[in-house]
Amino acid sequence: MKLVLIGAPAAGKGTQARRLIDKYNLAYISTGDILREQVSKGTELGLKAKEVMDAGKLVSDELIIAIVKDRLSEDDCKVGYILDGFPRTDVQAQKLDELIGSVDRAIYIKVPDDVLLTRLTARETCPDCGAIYNKISSPSKEAGVCDVCGAKLTQRKDDNMETGLVRLKTFHDTADALIDHYAKQGKLFEVDGLADIDEVTNEIFKNLGE
């Protein structure tokens, strides 16, 4: 199974991806996670991407496509995978089609901008296991502490109002063409991201089947 997750920052893609991984035993490919890892390691790739990411903008198509192509060659992708954060543009979607053929489903988690901004500025992540929380809608049991591994939660530097507005604009500038790309292929499934997290999960599972 080859899946693409589409959604603005804080739409809930990471949360739903983890549930899909558990159910369907898929590899998880998050270009954002890969880039942030490279930044933290201070690699050449990380240094190239850091300035763009800090401004809330998109890394070049050429760089992202190279990263994805390399990741798809790894053994855990043979059974299937979820792409989160790629493709972000129609050009990237066309390049992905050239690499793998059509995906099985593109899942679009749709959430209004005002809700996304609230989520963004309240989001916390675990630096150790990658778990995601929101101080308003889905807080950790103990404030500032990861439920999964007990690590201290952090807030990404780009999870602020100013950068959030830039990130949302960047998403909307490219999202319509991307969504249309998969709609024309008959691969698009849209789900209401305002629904309860479990309801969103169940709707996605229902669409994908067993």
C-alpha cells in the first residue's frame, strides 16, 4: 500500500500516520523529520535546508525529490509506505508518479486556518520518540512530559504565530493543484480534520479497508 498524507501544518497528519503504520505495517517517510534530523546533525543537507525551514518556506523540489528517492530504496518500503510532507506541489506529485507509479490513496485532512493556527502555537513534540501533543486539544497526561517515554516535551521553533501564517500561506499556494492532481486520478480521499481524532482514524480505515 502506497499512501500520501496531505494537510496543512498541525492538521494531524503525524498522529494519523502513526495509527496507519500500526494497522497496516507500513514504513513512515516524513521529509520534515528527515530534514530536521539532518539539521540537528549539522550535515551539508541540513545546513542547506535550515534557513529555508526556519522561515517556514519549502525546500527546493530537487533536494526533496533526491531525499525521497533515496529513502524509497530502503528495505522497509518494500511492503508499503506513508509519505508525509511529500509531495507538496503538483510538480513533486508528477515526479513521484514517475518514480513509483500512482499511489493507492491520497488522504487530505482538511482543517480551517483559524483552528490550525491555534493548534500550531499550542503544539508540543517529544524529541526522543516523536510523539505529538497539543496543550489545548490533546495534552500529555503530565504537563510537559511525554506519555510514551517520559522525556521532556519541546516546542518547535517554527510553531509560532508569525511563522505559522507563512507556513499556511505556503501550503495554500500549492495545495489546490496537488489536491486536484490526485482527484483527477481518482485517488483522493478527504476527511474532516475537525472531528475527534479517533473518528478521523476510523474514517480513514473505513476508506482504505482491511
